[in-house]
Amino acid sequence: MQRRLQDEVDRVLKGQAPTGAQLDQLVYTRNVLNETLRLYPPAAGLERITAKPVQLMGYDLPAGVAVSMRIQSAHVDPRFWTSPLEFKPDRWDSQYDHLVSFA
């Protein structure tokens, strides 16, 4: 993976700093970044306050309740990811292409 990443960067950038026009050519680089962020998210979790009564996972929550979610729980959930604990940059090639993009 490291060699593939380095080869792509060398081929596309030719030793120069990247330009906006080159970002779309760094496909494997984008995949590695997406997979890294999936397994090692920069934030541990999210917290939101309900603005109005809502039903969440079968529970009725009134307005003003704090709801927390641990981000990595979703990122390693086998309902959403095949082999969720494996580092697999190629998983981002097509089916997840719409989720994260440099554009």
C-alpha cells in the first residue's frame, strides 16, 4: 500500500506541490485518506440536543435531550462495512465514491 501510494504521488506530482487540478488524479491517495479517517476519526463522537420530540431507535425522546454517538462505532459496524477492522483503501474506489471527495 505504501509503495502504491508513493508511486501515485510521484507519477502525478513529479516532485511538485499539488495543485487543485491534480487532486482528482490522486485517487489512491484519496482512498488512503478516507480509510484512515474511517478507522481513526479526528473526533471521538458527536453530541446533539433534540430540537423537538423525536423517536430514535425505538425510544421516544422529548425536546432538549442530549444524544451522543461514538463516531468510530459506525465506522467499524459490520452492517455498513465489509471486514470493518481491516485497512482497505480500495473499498473507496466506487461504491463509496460519493461519500468523501476532494471536489
